[in-house]
Amino acid sequence: MKTRILGWVALAAVAAAVYAALRVVPADLNQGDAQRIMYVHVASAWLGYLSFGVTALCGILWLWRRDLRFDSVAVAGAEIGVMFTAFAIWGGMMWGRPVWGVFWQWEDPRLTTTALLIALYVGYLLFRRLADDPERRATRAAIVGIVAAVDIPIVHFSVEWWRGLHQGATIGSPERILNPAAPAQFVATLVGMVIAFTLAWSYLMIRRYQLAQSELAREEAARIDRITGARTAEVAR
Amino acid sequence: MSELRREASLALAIARKDALAELRGRHAAVSTLFFAAVVLLLFGFALGPDAARLAAAAPGLLWLAVVFAGILAVNRLHLLETDDGALEQLALYPVARRAIYAGKAIGGFAVMLTLGLLVLGAVGILFAIDVVGALVPLVVTVVLGTAGIAAVGTFYAGVTVRLRAREVMLPLLMLPVLAPLLLAAVKATGAALAGDPFGELGAWLQLLAAFDVIMIVAGAATYGYLLEDG
């Protein structure tokens, strides 16, 4: 029941924030309406990173505590993280086309880093599907998730260098909008959007966690069925 | 101290065994090398016969060929262990698991380094590049690059070795993680070949070395969990 209330609150918050971003806040002088994409784009990107952080953290906790609930949170983080990251890339491409003139800008370190991030975690999710034993799956997935998280800063750092050693930030990067010179209205809308998206993220995380727990319970029941079934067959013989 | 020495001697024994197996089962190593050569040829066809363009693309082609062939090599080195349940036997040895990781990684490194140097020579011949003129920085780059591929590859080969879809999953997991290494190695190779006009070679080699250290530590710290549950 509490989760359901959270869901409705999140939905209302996202609707309000989207309304504010589209209708209330004025368009950016240089970029026009395209700049409005930034609000959802930054919020999704932040949640992508948060999700992957949660996945890595839960991987460590599983290896330490051996409680499968951590593994359920980890899979929720990876799946929802891939979703938000894909949304962030899609928004970035929609923004890049009018502002940069191209969908894909190889020079932008964030874009290339994020694309690799998706590849890392899609790999993680595919890997999970292949293992059958829940505990073995949890252990291997935890290790893969931890190494992926370790790789993220190296990827970011190297791509940043690759673009040309010692260069300033990309034009139109979120930092410029978030800097103190940006109008307070823009900042307020962005903060509101981030809060609304984070609420929606919390709701999705809880639901996905519950689903993962049910899946585990079903696997366990099937396993017990197999064992007892085999035993009854033996007795009948 | 003696504990550490025991670990080192076990690691070296495993590495030696792997290197010997590679040497004696020559056809497998030769086929990996041949695969790298074919990849280089196909890249040449894909980019067209323009010599200047091929020479400009050579550092990237070199490292893609090494990475692709590396996938085959690390996969084979781990298959050696599962065929007769040898990995379980290794796990019974009363030493830290990181020694086993180190042994497999060093063995993989020896194989990869040989492969990398041979591919470097092939790139020099095929794409008409003066490899000898910048031999020292190029060899350093190949050493650091193949060490990273061996460190990451050994780890992921251990993760995927028991899966049915191993052939797909190994590159799928390994390649995105290797992206920063590929990038730094290509940049370092390009800088070395051009005589390092912007003085950036050192920075890229440092990045490669940092990648190697981080991945070796991560692999050594987590590899034990892979052996634990079979």
C-alpha cells in the first residue's frame, strides 16, 4: 500500500516537473526550446549512475553477508540503470541534433562514456540470464558488477583525455547551466525534475526488487518440486 | 614472507605449465596468430588500398587485431583447466586464490606478449610503417597493453568458462571493459610512431599502467570467489 502511494506521488511529481520544464520556465536564449530536454536528460543520467552504484554496492554486500536480498536489489539497479541511461542517451541525441547538428558527437566524452556504460550493464544482465543456480549467479554477477563499476571512472578519464589532452568542458555541458550565473528558475526546475525522477526511480526499484524476490521464490519452489518429485518416483519404483 | 614466496612459486608453476602447453600444442597458438593476421588483412580490404590512410589507421588496427586474438587466447587457456576438472584441483591447493589468478594471468601475458610483438611486426610490414625507428616505446606499449588484456581476459574467462554461451559472453563482457585500454594503447602507439610530437606518450603509458594495476588488483581480489562455488 505504501509503495502504491509512493507510485502515485512520483507520477504527480514527474507530471508537475515536466509541466514546469515545458511551460513555466522560459526557453534558453541560445539553444531555444531544445534546452528544455536538459532537465530530463540530466535527471536520467544521474539516476543511471546512482543505479549502477547501487548494483556495485549490493554486489559487495552479497559477497560479504550472503543474503540474496542484496542480489535482488543489484539486479533491480542494473535493469533500471540501463533504462535510465538509455533514456539519457536518447535525450542527449535529440538535443544534439539541433544544437550540434549531429546525433552522435564522438568528441563528447560523456556521450561515449555513457554508451560504453550501457554495453557494460547489458552484458551484466545477459550474463545473469545464463546462470541457473541462484547463489552462483549472485556471486558471479556481483563480481562482474563490481569490476564494471571500477571500470567506469577509467573509461570516463580516458575518453576525456582522448578528445584532446587538457581541454575545457564541452559547449553546452550541464555544468554551465548549473553554474551560479544560470538563472535561478533554470536551477529550480532542474532540482525539481531530479527530485521527481528520483521518486519515480525509488518506486521502480522497490517494484523490481519485489519481482526479483518472487522470481527467487519461484525458482526455489521449482527446485524443491524437482527434488521431492524425484524422490516420489523412486519410492513408487 | 615465506607465504608470499609460496604463492609466487605456485603462480610461476601455473604460468610455466600454460606456456609449455601452448608451445607443445603448437597448432592452437599458430591458429590464433593466423587469426590476427587475417583480421589485419580484412581491415586492409575494408579501408581500401590507399597507403596513407592505412598507415594512419595502423595503430588502431594493430590493437583491434591483438584484442580479438587475445579473446581466443585467454579463452583457450581457461578451457585447458575445465576439460578434466583441473580448476577444482588447483583450488584445493593450500595457498591464496590470488596466486592461481596470478599464474593464469602471467601465462596469458606470456602468450599475449608474443602475439602482440608478432602482430606489431606484421603491421609494420603490411602497412609500410617504420616500426624499428620507434622500437623502445612501441615495445613498452605492447608490454603494458598485453598485460592489461591478459589481466582482464583471465578474469572474464574465469567468469564465463562454465557457461554454455561462453563464446558470446566472453567478448561481450570483456570488450567494453577493455575500451579505455584500447584507447590508450592506440594513442600511445600513434604517438610513438609519429615521434611523440606533442609529448603525450608518457601520459598514455601512465594511463595504461594505471589500468593494468587497477585490473590486476580487482582480478586478484575477486578471482577466489569464482573458484569457491565451482
